[in-house]
Amino acid sequence: MASEPAEQPVLKRKRITVACNSCRAKKSKCDGKRPICGRCAGYDYTCSWGNEALHGNNYSHTTSRAASNPEEITSPPEEVFRRYHQAVHALTPQLSPGAQAEVNKSLACIQAHLCPRASSDTTTASSQKSTSGSSVVIPCFQDPRYVGEVSDIHFFNLVKQSSAAASGEGGPGQGTHGDEVDNYDAEALTTARSFQNPLSDLPSRTQVDTYLTIYFSTVHEAYPFVDKRSFKARLDSLQADGSTAELTHSWLSLLYALLAVGAYYDSFRPEGRSAASLHQKLFNCSLVLSHYGTLERSLTQVSALLAQCFYLLITSEIERCWVSLGLAVRLGQSIGLHVSIEEHGSTTPATTTTPRGEGSTAAAGLVLEQPEVRNKVWYSLYVLDRLTALQLGRPPAIADDDCHVPLPRRADDSLDLDVHSHASHGEGAFSSSLSSYSSPDGSTTHSHPSAGEYFVRIIEFSSIIGRVLRECYQPRRTIAARLQNTKYCDELLLAWKQKLPRFLRFDLGHAFEKSVTLKRQRNMLAIKFHHLRTLIYRPYLYYTCIDGGTSLPPDQSSRSREYGRICASEAQSIARLMHNVTDTVDIVMNYPWWQMVSCLVCAGSVMVMAGAFMRRDVVSSGGEATASISNLEEDVETCMHVLKALSDNSRGSKLAWNMMKDIRARGDAAMWPMIQPDALNWPDSFLNILQGSHASIY
């Protein structure tokens, strides 16, 4: 009788009465284990349990866990206070108004000692508010996130479900929009700071110069939305006399955002890791200066929001970037960035034949520069909007038909090519707007390298992204229509590549070239090209792996198989671009870092799925493993090795590596090759895609 309990079947899921605060906030499944539940332990979240987090044994467990974490021991006092401030605020709603006022007053006192530069006016107002007992703390609960079909996150979880269905771990009822969705989005809460002197948090002049140099040699080479000349002139004037009379909140916010991006890049270098937390502090300063209630309706404010978006992208906070970018787009539209200056009705002349510098006043230069800067800011919004829409599988905020702005000039004096060549300022057919763009233009390419050429070409590329979203991932399309649209989009993409000027062709050799800028731009184009081509053909992995295409007509079955092989080949091309990198600094500095985690997860999950079903076909035919399977496994290993190397300084990379480790283990298991496709309990999402009835937008 004593052995009977051991013979009872083990339930796969156990209902619990209370979930931890973290799982409740994320609406995730919690196993109820205390003091740290399984999900919080796996994702390294802070696990707390209602009002028990600071009492009895739970407090001792929390303390011991914090003491065992070297990162928390070495955290600055402000960061430690921020974390405990959030924990205390989670408990205050259960207190009486008088007790809440006392708690808020104590927290304000602690913050005043930690941040001596805090504004006295803000502290006084906060104290008055606290003592009056009117302060109310509202808990934040996040609704389940939505990611569309084109998103790499959606595809990864779809593959995970399929492997779970094959092994009997789960069923088709667990959709990608269910409770548990693996994600590499590094969610982080940001606390605002107030300061009396807006320049008090600036780093030393040497650090400022270093961080800005890094920014202008990385992000700026791809998105030149900051007028480098005027920005540096204003900064030099500020550093010379320290006067803040003519400074605005939006310009200071832009400055802090650019410094935050440069500081984060610098933290990957061994000599820059001593100030690893500085980038977060600088970004918080930028956020305070761009508070929603005090946003300026200006071009500088839009640029500041754009710079904040890039910081959020490179730190893998994609959801926050998506929201901030939407705000920037709306703010840009509110000042007419989406139309030309003539249509906007501005009193500033849109064009002039007077060369800059020949005017009677310094304002003459501004008259010439303002339209060009406006165009660059708008198209930076447009390109980033397409990038995030592709990454998250959501409709873009900017439509091609709503763009009535001339494309930026090819020749850009703010970009340094590191070569002694001069490009022509000829525009030709390149001054047309995107609304009339139907195929890569046939304008004559310049024989001399021009740094501004990259930005114009990437605008064209972003227009193709919009077509891919509409044509290849539009819901309820038949397989015949999808095949035709896929062919059309791929022809557009290949034609775009063929039209690239020689110095930007990433598929050709460039012996003896010394320009670091052009090398970086070619690397970025290569990553973007292979990633988009992978997404164009990725739906046909489903047709190839489910039943070998036998349910399709012969011509459609043959094309589907061919398209599936192209998808796997393009994913391998992404991995092979990483073969020649020397270290993490090489990846961060010379590739589109803001897009790398997404591209590596996309390529890795495609190759895992392709390899698993190639092994299935080999087993079913009685053959042996081929070299193609071995090559796929090596390329998956390359993606994981890069993510692992980056994870030391990137939480998003760490989460992505854990995701890939999990899905690779499932893909390597013997269950996929040995089980016939018709015996699997496939998720409804797979079957809907096969039938062309998938209701998801993108």
C-alpha cells in the first residue's frame, strides 16, 4: 500500500490557486513553486508572491538569491533603489491612504539622498502630494502580445508547437497567441528622473566625443536623420561656454539618446565595459526630457524619438520601440514631414539656386538644409517602420501612397567614406516620390562612391518590404495566387540587387578598397537581402514538410518544393555571413546590430525545421544522411555561437540563444524523422496556412 502513491500517473499540468506577481502581470502559466517559480527561474525574472515577498522565509530566500547574483551586488545604488521601489509600489495598494503617504515620503527621502541633483521643486511637490494622501499606485498588467505570421517570433513558436505535437507534449489548442509565447524581447521598466541642471548628467568631454564618434560611424551611416554638421557645431558651442540659454528639451533629449546608443556600442569593447550601466542612465535622461506631456512639435523632437527607437532596438526592447516609433510617426505627420515643403505651405523656400555659404546671412544655409533634413527624417521613419513591421508581423504605420516627399540626395556631406572620391550631385529620376514606385528605378548609377546612395537604395528596399507584407502574407490567398505573388516579389528583389551600384554590390569582390563605411553598408545590405528573401519563401517550408506537396497539382508541388529549398538556402546565407567575423565588436560595429538578433533567430529556426524534415525524408526513403543535412547543422551552430557570444552584453541575445537551444534540441530529436506527417496532430495554424485561410494580418 505504501507504494501506491508512486504508481499514480503524473499530471502534465497542475492548477494552482495563486500565481506569482511576474506571471500574473504577463498572463503566463505559473507552476506555483516557491520561492521562485519555474518560469521566473528559466527567464531570470524577479519572482515575488503578493504581500508575502518581504515576510518570513520568502524574504530570506529573496535575499539569498540577490546575494548569490554578482550582477546585483555590483549594481549602482540608483539601480538597486529602482528595483526595490517597484517592489514596494506593488504592495502599497493594500495599505491605508495614511500608510501609503508615509511610504511615499520615505521613498522620496531615500531618492533625495541617492540623487542629490534632483530638482528641489520636484521633491517639494512630491512631498506635498505624498502627505496629502492623494497618491494612487495602479498595478501594470500586460495583455498578451500579438505577433503576426511574418514575425520570426511567431514562426519560432509555431515550430515549437509542431515539435511538441509530434512528441505528445502538447496539442493544436496551444496557439502562438496563447498564454506562453517564447520571445527575445527584453522587457524593462524605466523610471523617470528630474534634475535641476540638464547638463549635470553628461559624461566627460572625452566620453561624449567617443560615444558620438561611435554613433556617427554606425547608426548614422544607415539612417542619417541627424544633421551632423549643425549638431556638432551646437555641441561645440555648448562645451565652450556651458550656456544653456538657447537649448531646448528636444535637443538635449536627442543628445542624451545619441550618447546612450554610443555608450551601449562602446560597452562591447573590453575597455568600455567598466561603464556598462552608463547607457541606461543616459537613456533615462533622454526619456525625462521627452516626456509625453511636454513633447515639442518640432523636427528635433522627432529626431530625438527616432534616436530613442534605435536604442530600444539595439537593447532588444522591440515592443517599446514599436510604440515610440508610432508616436514619432504621428508627431512627424503633425508637422507635415510626409509632404513636400511646398505642399506643407511653409514660408521657407523649398528650393534655391544659391549655393550654401553665398547668402548674406547664416540663415541662408538653414534655408537650404531644412528641406533635405526633413526628407531624411521622414524616410528614416519610413524605413524603420517597415523594419519593425517585418520583425513583428504587424501592418506598417506609413503607406507608400501617403509619401509625397522627394528622396534624399545621393551625395551626403555628413557621411565620411574614408576615400578620396567625389560624387556628383545629379538627381535625375531619383527625385520621384515613393508613391509612384512600382519597380527598381532605371536611373543611371554613379560610377563614384557616394555614402548617401545607400540610404536611397534602402528606401527602395523598404518599399519592397511593404509589397512582401501585402502580397506574400496577405490572409486567405490560394496557393496559386501565393505562388504568383512570391515570384513577383522575388523578381522585384533580385532586380533591386542588380540595380545597385558597383560599390554597394555585396555579391561581388572589392579588392583593395579601403572604405570602412562602404564595407559596413554592403554588410547591412547583404543581411537585409538574404533575410527578406528567406521571408518571401518561408511559407513554402510548410508545403514541403507537411505532405511533400502530394496534395497539390504537380506543377504547384514542384514549385513549392523548389521555393522551400530556396528558403533554406537563403537562411544558410545569413549564417555564412558570420563565418568571417573576428569578435563581437566586429558584429556590432560592422553589421546592422539593431536587426541581427531577429535575423539569426529567423535563419536558425528555418534551418532547424528544414533539417528535421530532410532527415525525415532520408529515413522514410531508407537512405543515409546527406551533406546538406550536415551543412544545415553547422550553420545552425554558427547562429547559436554568435548569439552566445553576444549574450554576455545583450539580454535579447541571451533570450534568443535559449530559444534556439530549446528548438534545436527538439529538432534533433528522433521523433520528427520517424513519424509520418499524416499521423501528427498539427496545429490549426499550420493547416490554415496550407488552405490559404489564415486570418492573421501579416
